[in-house]
Amino acid sequence: MGAWWSRSRPPSKEWNESRALGQAATAVDIARQEIALAVEAIHTSEEAAANAAIAGGGDPREAADRAAWWAFPSTTPKATITTPTYVAGPGALAGGTKLTPEIVLPPLHPKWIAALDRARIAGARAELELKSRAEAGQGQVVALLASTCGAGHEGLGDAGVGALAVHALAAAFVPDPFKASTSAGVTLEPWPTASGLGLLAHAAPKEGESTDALAHRVGDALGRAFLATPLPREAFLAARNETLALLSAPPKGGDLVISALGSLAPAHPSWLDPRGTLEAVAKASPELADLRLATLRRGPLRLAVVGPESAANKVARAAERWVPRRAGESRTCPVEDPGMLPKGLVHARTVKGGTGFAIAVPVDDGLRDAGPLLAALLQAKLEPELSAFVTRVEVRFLRGVGRHALVVLALAADANVDPAVARTRTLLDKIRGGGFGDDDVGLADKNVKATALTRALDPRARVVDVWVGAGKPVDAAAVRKVAGIVLVEERHQLVIAHLK
């Protein structure tokens, strides 16, 4: 059942007729929906029953005979579900008058019917934006439910709290295959990104389980975990410790990228890196993460489903039951204002090892679609140019909130860092001026598609692509235009690391 009772206001000592009727009507409508789902679950559809019966005939003539009998029109009336309901009022009025059903119920009846109608309408309204991809022959059902606000609510002091919350939720959900529960056997994974925070669920069918039953099981587990599970304190503390370890001792070169990205969005660091900052994560508390979860649950929610043809609607229907609903409230994200573009700077630092440099370039939201192709073009151009100076070069495009980033990371021996930086900036300026041909863009496009094809082998990557959505087609002219805008040296945040 849904999380209505856990999301309602604290009980008041004073009788509030409107609130009491609304809460009771919501509870009745939740019960009605659960009864309908239970009835559906125990009755096999005529089509499924026919297929099972016909396929059970070992001899083709027997199967044909069964099919012929099944073709006769059915005269069985469809079952209907009625919902008897009862309402109880307060035990006494302010003046001490004893109330009886004969006094309370007649005046409340029309208001109760109106409250039921409002609850039914609210319960039927879709609160999840559904995006799906039907895949014939797909055995699993894979679904991603996330807030489209992402890290948009976070500032400098609470950067990374949303990512901690979804990590804690996923860690606390331990499926029990021996428990008679619709959520048993569903694997949940955290999905913390700057532009979306949520959970990813996937499961394969159990023996004899229908596609509809599998889809309901996945949707129920996903909706309950993300929308109705209280934040587990121990899991939150474990997630915070893991994140602190990653931020304090990142992989080789990771500290350069963190520093460069932080310079692009100093007031909102998690808008480009959802993990946040070391200082903010160290101060994060379970209470703060609980508030962030409540904010995400009240905001816009998107559900992506990859699976058999009929799976998406079943997953959505099961997950919708757990959505907190508040009459009169709209689901909106905060205004995303990344602020003015920071002036390009060079940040020098000394390290014990891992010398090299990172360049972060801001990319406005309107130029986002060309980002992956421009990153692939830069990768193809930089690798041969820097091969004599660096041990590794990598160009990435990162989606953010309101603003995105193109990041160049290069690791090199201390003596080679400065020559590599000079050559990289020269090449970036050349590309900004259009120093590449259509063949270069074609090769970059081929590399982007090859990477996408490799990712597409994993259904979890495919459901992420469905959730994010496809960008607009980009040609060589668009890449030249974007390169001319974003590769201006005055926009670059350059972090150089030399030995102490």
C-alpha cells in the first residue's frame, strides 16, 4: 500500500472536518486500488489462459480442438469491485454534546462523497513522467525512477547530500528471496548524477512468473524504496564514509578534475559533480539527507522502463501507488541559475605524485547536444599531438545542472607538464578557429556511436539513455559553432600540478 499515512500531517487535537474527510477518502481509495490489483493478480487473463490451455495439448489435433472450443464467445460476466466505506466523526463536540451516528453521518454524507471523488481523481492522475522502450525478447524488466531536479536544490553547504541519500536507500534494501513479498529478488542500485537523483531496479522473472507480475514486482520495489522508505541511519553513515574516502583520496588525476570543476560552479559544486565537496559531505547529517529526500519526492519524477511490450504501464502503475500526493501542490524544480561564467584562471598546486593538468571548459545548456561529439573530436586530435609528453590524456563531456563541462585531463612527468599545457592550449585555439575538417567530425561521430553501441549491450545503460532522452542531431557546422564559443581561452579553468 502507499505511503499516505507516513506523509500526512501530525495529528491535531482539534477536529478538522475537511482534513479528516480528505485523509479518510485517500485511505479508502488506496485500499480500493490495492483490492483491484489483488483481484487482477489472482485471475489469469482469458488470453493467457487460452495460450496455456492450447499449448498444453501434446497432439496438434488436440491443440486445434482446444483452440476451436476457446473460440466460442464467452458469456461469463465481468467481475465488479464495490468499495463499502464507513466514516466516524469526533466523539464529542466542544460543548460536550454526545454524538451518535444518526447525528454525525447524514450531514457528512454529501461531503464524504465529494471527498471520495476528489481522492479518486487524485489517485488516477499520473504523477510520474513515463518514458519507455519496448524490447521484444527482453527477459528482464529494468526501470529507473529519479527526480529530474537532480542536485538543483544543493548549494555550497549541502553539496552531495542527495547522492548520499540515494546511496543509503539502495544499500539498505536487501532482497529476501525466501520471503513471500512482491519486492523479493529485485536488485536496486543508486543512480546519483547532477541532473538526476534516484534508483535503478532490475529483475528477471521467477519460474512461472508472467511479464505483468514481474513488472508489478519491479515497480512496487522501486516505488517503495525511493518514495516511501525512511532513510536508514546506519546506511547513510556508511555511504558518507565511502564518499569521504573517495573525495579525500581520489583516483590518479581525479583531484585535478575535482579542482577544475569546482572553479566552474563555486556556489553549486554538486551541479557538475554530484558527490559534492569534502567539507559539505563531512558535515552532512541523516536529518539533512532526510529533508533532501522529502524535497526530491515532492518534485518532478521521471520513470524510464526497458522491457517487454506490456511492462512499462505495469511498472508505472505499481510505482505510482507510492508517490506522495498533496492536493494543490505543484511539482517544480528550483530555478537553475549557475551564475555568471567565471573568468578563466590558472590554478597552480604542488603534489607528491600524479603530476599533470586538467582544463575545465563551461558549456551552456543550449550547446549541450554538441558536447559529446566535440569531446570525441578533441580526444582524437590531442592523443597523437601529446603522445610524446603525456602518459595519459582523456577528454570527457559532463552533464550538469544549468551548465555543463568539457574536461581535458592529462597526466605527465613533472618536466613535461608545461610543454604539454602549451601544446594543448595551442591545439584548442586552432580547433576553436575551425582547424578541422568534415572527415575529422565523421571519425569523431563514428567513435561516439561505437561507444554508445558498447554501452547499449547493458540494459541498465539503455534505461539510463531512455531516462535522459536523445539530443538533437549534430553536424560539422554545429560542432564548429560550439567550438568557436566554448574553446575561448578566457573561459578555461586550468589546474596544473607539479611536484613539491
